[in-house]
Amino acid sequence: MLLGVCPTKGRLLIGYESVRSLFNLEPGVMVMWWECPCGEDHFTACGRVAEADPQRAAAAVRAVRSQLETA
């Protein structure tokens, strides 16, 4: 199980079946693309560096969204 944050439901434990993909952009920052019980897909940056540096976490999420939009 992984921890995700939904804008409407707050912090949730995410089962592996809800994870669409994991992206490891740099050591200590991983971005999870997951299907939420609210019906939306969300992106969450997790990992040691992401938790300690919110700006790097936000940049990682933006980078993954950009990569998926152009794919």
C-alpha cells in the first residue's frame, strides 16, 4: 500500500491495483500516477527527497504530467 493525497478526500492508502504507473525521476523522488476512489486520476510525489523538499516534489509532478501530455 502507498500513501496518496486527494484534493477532496485527503490522505488515502492506495492499493497497488489503483496505481497506474510509477516514475522514478531522480534518486529520492518518485511520482505515482493513481486512480482515486473519487473517480479522478492523481499524481503524488513520494520518497525521501520529495518529502523533505516540496518544490522538488512539485517540479517532479509537473515533469511527469508534461511527459504524459506529449506522449
